[in-house]
Amino acid sequence: MQSARWGQHRPSSMRSSAWVVEPPSTALPPPANREPLAALEGQAGPRTFGEGDQPVARAGHARVLVGVAMARAASGTLAAPGGRPGLLARSCALLDTRALRSGAGFPTRTRTSRPRETESRPTREPRARLASHSPTRHDCGRLGRRHACRRVGVSAEELLAPRRTTMKTRPLAIALVAVAALLAACDPATEQEEEKQTPPELQVAKSALPRAVAPAVPASDLDALVAGNQAFALDLYRALREPGKNLLTSPHSISTALAMAFAGARNETESQMASTLHFTLPQERLHTALNGLDQLLASRGQGASGKDGLPFRLSVVNAAWGERTYQFEPPYLDTLAVNYGAGLNLLDFQGAPEASRLTINDWVASQTEDRIRDLLPASSITSLTRLVLTNAVYFNAAWAEPFALETTSDQPFTLLDGTQVQVPTMHASLDYKYAEGVDWQAVELPYDGDELSMVALRPMGELAAFEDGLDAAKLDAIVAALATQPVDLALPRFSFEWNSSLKDALKSLGMEAPFAAAADFSGINGGREPLSISDVIHKTFIGLDEAGTEAAAATAVI
């Protein structure tokens, strides 16, 4: 957030972009013989998933959308075999109080039904992430310029040691930013400049209250929170989608970052944020419910494996960054500490805004294993910045049944203009939870540990019509219809990242007051001076291969 006392806010420097592909200009007829919302359990033969036009994915009731990924194959980076033009790959990552669900659309092959293999797979020994050695160029890219590039001969363990921080109780200034940024790779041309911008040891102003690790959250409050998150995810998707472009968002990351700003909002600013974000609970219960949900998510996947052979990881972390000379309200700092585990890191926004930006970006990178890089672009932090609120999400999980490498082969992927490209496509013939309706197919792929899964939803007719008709009730019905079936599955191997300013999209959804000079965030600073949000920045990554899924996201409210 920025103070409005010294002038107007900067216009956003980032344009919204999206990860999606436009359907053909003429609607394709839906496939014949599609049973509406039928689980189809017990029918002879395997189900074929993906022989229509388009796929999408979403979670149903009691699910939190941690990520939404829609691929329309405009660039051909996502692909699946198929003869007709149209969207053949579409995915959506979802977080459930029971499961993380993400998906993509896939075509399939016919086969003879056979039971799913149940023999246990050998346990993979976790390998050490970093051995003690002098940093290499690879380490520089992973650990960041200021950590590795200029410290030749230092062990990787020492490079990863946290900076020493000191507690300092003093008035602070806060700028609202939910941010994602990754450690930059080595760049000798910029090392000298960055060294001058490196701030001194980080100081933290924190509430004396610890984070509530076992908050008492009524089931009704958790249901209300999750339903609201799902509704916001659908609204945001419609606001962000652009013809011929891909889209990947993490609604949970965005909601959490904005919830930390919402804690200080009052009057019309509070009302508009609640309406846009679908926050239906009173302030105190909302923040408690968000904390409870994060605790539930953190408990998932215990003992499971990640796609890289290391243990399963699912983390949702928050941090606040405030101008070191600014004064913040103690009750606001208490809310951040108790419900978000966030202390207030003191930075010199007024005197060293660029060094402050790099510090925040480094933190986000370290929380996302370098998958989110430089979410905060140059000049996004200025001397007017008072508070930055950040959220980062990281997910790494192995499939319960990995795809066999030898079954992956290049297959044609049909673009919307009718042309085809060859892409590596994975194949599996197993029993999956599957369902189909008149205009969709859905399949669920479990991750190791069977507490999390990916759900893929594939539209089977005109994409635009399906998107317009997709709401929470339809998602609930689709997920509820899933039942175990023999399925032949073909899934493109892919990875991509996405970033955008969310300011315009949020304003179009009715959240205008928080960005205006007259915004009321008096719960943050006691109303001593005007504060408003200058931008909300979001960045995401997803990678899907034979071993599993890796995904990361971060949000920035500046």
C-alpha cells in the first residue's frame, strides 16, 4: 500500500495476460450418447477421456481453489492427440480441505478392462538437496545473486543459512503487496549495482502473540470460506481470460494476500473487498477460518513423495513488509501474527526502495524453491510505499501411479486453427475416478499418499458456452459424480508460468474503493494518513511430467 499524501498513484506497469486457447469460431456438436452427470460405474470396457473438444477443471463444495490453469493451445505448448480443432488441454489446480486437485484435458485409447495394479512401489530414499561444495553457476541461479555469486568457496549449507534478524519494537509503515519473486540468476553486469542496493540486516517488528496452530473453526465457517473462494475463482477467471492466451492463477494465494489487507479495511473499502472476494464471515471469524484452512493443508501428504524424489511439499506462507519509520496499529499486527504467522519486516522504502524490492523478491523465491522469479518488477516499490503483504504457495507431489517413461511419445496436438504440432504425450491405462456428462468429461488422478489428487475437466462442445455455464453448482455436481472406472489416459507433458497485474480485473469485479485515494485502511495505521492499494501482482508456475506435479504461486498487493 502507498500513502496518498505525496501524490497520485502510479499506473500499473503490468498488463493482464492469461494462459488459455480460443475455441474454433464455429461450435462443434457435442459427442453423441453422453449420459448426463453419470458416474458410469460397472459399464463394460474402459472409459475414453478426451475425445471431444475442450477440458477445464474445478473443485466442488468444500474445496479451495489453490490454482486455476486453463490451456487453449494457442501456442501449442500443451497438446493431446485429436483430429478436430479445439481445446484439447485444460487444467485447474484446486486445494481441498481433503485434497489438492488440478487437471488437464486428455484424449484416450480403447483397451480391454483390467484391474488397477496394486503392488507396492519401492520406497525412494530422499536425496540430500545440497551437499557442501563451492557454489556453481547452477547454485547461483538457485540461491540468488547476492547469496552465491560473490561468495566463492562458501558451502551451500552456509549459503542457505537464514539472515540474522533483530527484534525492534518501534512504529512502522506498511505498504500492501501480495508478492511472488524468485532469486535471480548470476549476472556479472548487475552485481556491482545490486551490491550497492543490498539493505542492512533485516529487522522485524512482531506481535508478542504466537500463531494459533490449532484454531477452533466451526465446520460451517470453513464451508463458507471455501465456497467463497470458489466463487471468487470463477469470477476472476472470467475477468482475466483473453482470446488465444493461456491462464494460470492461484485464487487461494490471491485471497489470502488480500485478506491480510482486508484486516485493516473499514467502511466502503471493507464492503467492496468482502463483496468481490466473497468473504461472507465477519472479520475475526474470517481470519481464524483462513488460519484453520492453512493448518489443514499443511497436514496433508505426510510421508508421501514429491515428483523429484524428495518428500512431498505443500506450503502456504505469508509475510508483511513495512516502512521502518511508519506507525502501525498493534491490533492489526496481532491479526497478522496470530492468523497468518506474519511478522512485520522493516525495510527502508523511503530511502532504498529498489533494495527493498530485491529483499522481498528473494524471500518469495526462497519460499517457492526458485519457481517464482521477480514477481515485483523494477520500480514497483517507491518511496511512497508503506506496506507490502506477501503470500507464497509451493506444491510438489508424485503421482500415486507414475506414468511409465517408455509410454511417452510425440503425438499430434491440434491447434484451434486446425494445424497440428507434435508434443510429448504420456499414457496410462489404469482405474481412475471418472465421470462424463452431455458437454464434459472429468477424471481424477491421485497423488502419492492418496490425500491429494488432480481433477481434470474437459469440455466437449463449444468452449465459450461451457465456460459461461460453469458455476459452483455444476462443479459440485461434476466432482460428486466421479466413480472408479477403467480409463485409458493420454496427458501432455508440459510446464509454463504466468504473471499479471490483477488491478484492472479486481476493479471490474467491483473492488474500486481500495485503489482510490479515499480508501479507508484505518485499521492498519489508525487513519493517521490516507493509504490505498496501488497494485496487486500475481505470478504462477506449473510443471507436469511422468513423475508428478510441481506448482508455485505468489501474490503481491502493493
